[in-house]
Amino acid sequence: MNNSKRLGRGLDALFANEPTQPTVTGDRGVRMLRTDQIASSPLQPRRRFDEAALATLGESIRKHGILEPIIVRPRDGRFEIVAGERRFQAAVHLGLEELPVTVRDLDDRTAMEIALSENLEREDLSPIEVAVSFSDYLTKFATTQDDLAQRLGKDRSTVANLIRLLDLPEVARTALNNKTITAGHARALLPLKDQRQFGTVLAEVIRKQLSVRQTEALVRRLLTKKPREGAVHDEALRNIQETMQKLLATRVNIRGQVNKGVIEISYFNQEDLLRILGILNSQEAATDKAGPTN
């Protein structure tokens, strides 16, 4: 693989002296910039910032200063952050007026790759945030998962598995962002296409604190489980069953198909049976009064 396409070594690649480093030009050295001259980047993968983590970082900056300059690029009369968004946010919270920066002339593609490379290894970055950034990258630069994987120095399966997380329903994305479940749990749940079933299984995984392997086994059992014989699958029959239950105010079970089956009506004592018979008789009388239908 051409080393000029690999940014998987993180920011080391940005400072490499190799002449083949792609579209990374014009290193202007370290300088001081006012915070009002610096702007966040729309290419930044991170969408959420943990306030407690920023406070901890800010305390470190207060004691030791900013040990690694923020990397920026000239953009629309200001300087856009390429790497170091958390340091910038923490410094602003501290009230610092100036920050050390390294100014680089970078195109959008390289800037986005460096931002991704810097953030990929951070545990506090949500897999959903990474997945969204990967998807944005593929769309913006009309490229393939394989090309992105090569440029980041990652396996293609890593990129593919993260992008698959975008197929998750919102409830699972929220759980993943909140670290209630892991990306492994989320991938294990992906084969569940029924939203109601998905929600039920997700709740069980969280409640029982199932491991990823236990979650995979649970989903596998559900997907290979044969339906109970005679269970209602047809949507029309299911609606009829629900209507009868409301009409009779008791449990009704329809087993079979539309053209043939069995209706089971539950009753719990003689009074309940007579009540149900009264309802059925009144329905029959109403039908007789209405006369035959064509």
C-alpha cells in the first residue's frame, strides 16, 4: 500500500517529512492566534463533548499549558481547526485569549482524514459519530469503503461494520451514544428487522446486562425459532382477533389461515360464559334483522 495514502498512524503522518505526503503543504510553523480567530470545522467527527472530560483537560491545560499545538488551516479569513477541537474547547472554557497553533494548507479531503484519524482511537467518541463521518466522507468525495479504509490505515471490515450501525433504529443509537450498549451489541441486534421485537430484545439486553456473545445467541435463537403451530401471522386475522377481543372483553385466539382455522374464546366462570353468549346472540339478532346481504 502506498504510504502516502495512510493516515492510520494518526497525527504522526501529518508531520512526516516524506515528500509524497498527499496534499499536506505549506507548514507555517507554530504561532499564537487569538481564540476569536479560530473556528470549529464542519468536518469534525465529534458531535458531542463530555463536559466532565473537558473540565479535566482544562485543569491539565491550566497547570501545564497546551503541550501540543492545535492544527488549523486558513479558511474564509479565519483559521479552521483540523485537529485539536477538544483542546480548543477546554481553552475557551478556561478563558485563554491566545493558543499555540500550527497552520497547514490542507484540502477538505486531507483535513477530514486527519480529523478522523485523530478521533478514531479515542474511547469517548461514539461509534455513531464515526459512522456518520464515514458516511459523509464517502458521499462528499464519491469514493468507496475500501479506499477510505486504505487512507485511514484500517481494515475494510472496520469501516463497513461502523457504517452498518447507521441502520439501527433511533432507540439503539441513543443507547450506543449513552454507552448503555457497545458497538458489538448493536451489530448483534442488526438482524432483527421487526421494530417491536428489536425494542423488546434491546430492553432485555440492557436489563440483564447481557454480553455481546449472549446477545448474539439470543438473536440467533429468535431468528431460527419456528413459529408456534397455528399462530396468527396474517395481518387481517390479527386485526379480526383484536376486534373480537374488544367486542367480547375477553381473550380470543385465532389459529390457522384466512380460509380455515379455529377461534378460541376464553371464559372464566358460568357468568362470564353467559355474558359472552349474550353478546354473540345480540350480534346474531342484529344480523338477522338487517336481512341477507348480496
